[in-house]
Amino acid sequence: MDENLRRVFDQARPSPEQKEAMLRRLLEPERKGKPMRKLKKLTVIGIAAALMVISCAGAVVTGIDQRILDYFGANSEQAELLTPGAVPVDVTAEDNGAKFHVSQVLMDRYTILFLADFTAPEGTVLDRDDYRFDTPMEVVPDLFDRAGEPIEIERTWGWTLEILDDGDPMDNHLTLLFWLQINDGFLPEWEIGGVSMNNGDLIRYGENPWDKITVCSGDWSCEVPFTWQDIGRSIQPNQVIGQLDGKDIILTDVYLSPLTLRIRYQRYPLGIHPPHTRTQPIDYRWNHVLESDSMTLITRDGHVVNLIEGMGMGGTSNYWEQDRNYQLTEITALEDLEGGALNIRIEGGSVDVPLDGLVSTESVK
């Protein structure tokens, strides 16, 4: 047995059955076919070992990178609310003298965040906030399960990169925050074991959006192992929250985590504007009836939590439904929100949606 793998076994203290399963995985032949990009054999073994270490360390590792806390403006008490969804990782990819390193994952049902660092060769000045990794549009991050098998998902993805302030804009270092979002949410039955990130050349754009300028050439693609878990809760109010064009709008689903509010609403009666009669003004009013400034969260003690637009918005497979994601302006405990309300204001009206009965998302079928 490889000495490094033996050391992982010793640290994680797996059962004999776990050891046998991992070694059996090592000896299996490569899979046939390619519905999605396959993971390298050694990478799969590394994923299994890393997930075992993460699961064992989860009980004692509670720290969250200070840069994430600063980004969300979280104090020490608020940091504890994020801890269940935070996983420390240590994944590095190097090419052409540059290093890409992922150090933390933070997640809830609709969002997975990756904190990373990119260090270019000495003498390179990375002084902009619009750098991107050059990846073909059709290449998206691949989710894989705990056995390293790709998860095929037919859902709407959102994959964005934000450059964080690292205090020295003239050096060769970038602090990166990746946002991965799925419109319909990540599901527990997928048993997510990680994400394969596809990072090509580091580029920026010129005056025209089609002018790509290569800053650092290379390939920093990597697999980031973690065990997905949900830190949110949801309710199904099925409550009329206002009217649009004289027709009731019904709020059907509310999801809350310390970071995120996600809602689904529909026009009633269904089909009031069939697809062939819909016009741009109708769609615009329908899509923008619930902006962030038309809603606030109110804790059971009366504290108001404002919202900002999230990175996910879109219809569902049902023409008459709409999903919207929002970010809470302050990290808030679900225990404080339970017993409170979501206040919604539409065309001069105001409705409070009670947040009583929040339950674990996994128990909602």
C-alpha cells in the first residue's frame, strides 16, 4: 500500500470494510463510455481518502476563513451559524509557475461557495477585479458523488467568480470567491462528494467584450472533495401575497438559511396568460414583481433583516412559476426567524407571511 494512503488510513481510522472498499475501487478497471468527463483514477482515490479525513475532522474543525467572514460582515456568533455548512479543504493545482489553491467550501441548499487563492509568477501584477478563467461556455463544473462518479444534472446552473480585496492590489496574488448555484437546488439523494473545477488561462477582457487578453497561460483544473450538507429550512405557505394585473399571486415555497432566502411564487389561476399571448411587458412585470426592496425578513423579536438580489432567478418547468434568490444582508439564525415573518409589498399592498413551522429541508418531500 502507498505510504501516503496508509497514513491517511491511520489518521482517519476507517473500518476494515471501508479500507477494503477503497482498495477495491483502486483495482477496478476504467469505466466505459463518457456521459460526462471522467475523473482520473488516482484522483478518485484521493477524493475517497480526503472525504474520510473531512468526515472525521468535522467534529473538531470549526474555523471559517476570516476572509469569508469579512465578506459577509459576520461576527463570531454569526460565524457559528455558518459552521455546519463550512468545510476546510486543501486542493492545489500548479502550472507554468502559477498556483491555484482552494481552502474552504461553504454551502446551503442552493449555493456552494469556494474560497481560493491564485498566485502568479513573481513580477506579475494582478491589479484588476475582472479576471476570469478561460473556459468554453459549454464546460461547467462537474458534480461527482462520494464514489467519484459524475452526477448528471439537467438543471439550470449559475457559475460566477468574484475577486475579493486582498489588501494589496499591486501584487501577484488574487483572492477568489466562486459561486455555484442550481436553480432547483442540490438534493440530498445525490450524495455529493465534490466538484470538478475547470480553470483554463487567466484572462481579462479588453475594451470590447470579445477581446480576451491572456494574463497567465495554464490549466489549473482540479477536483475539490467535500460532503454536501444543507443548513437551511423550508416551508410551503401557499398564501396569496398580492395581485398583478388583477390576478392573485401565490407564494408556494420559502427556503431560508443563515445566508439565503429563496422563494417560488405563481400566478393564479394558472394559465391566465398562455405562452402564445404573453408579451414582453407581461413577462417583465411577472419577473420583477418581487425585487429585494419589496421584501424584508422580520425576526420574532421584531428585528428587520433586509435583502439584496441573489445570483439566481428564473422560471421553472411550469410556465406559471417563478423562482427568486436573495442574500440576507446579515447572517441570521433560523431560530430567530422562526416565529417571525416575511413581509412582502406589491403595488401598494403589504402582506406578512408567517415563518412558523420551519422544518428541516430534508424532511420536505
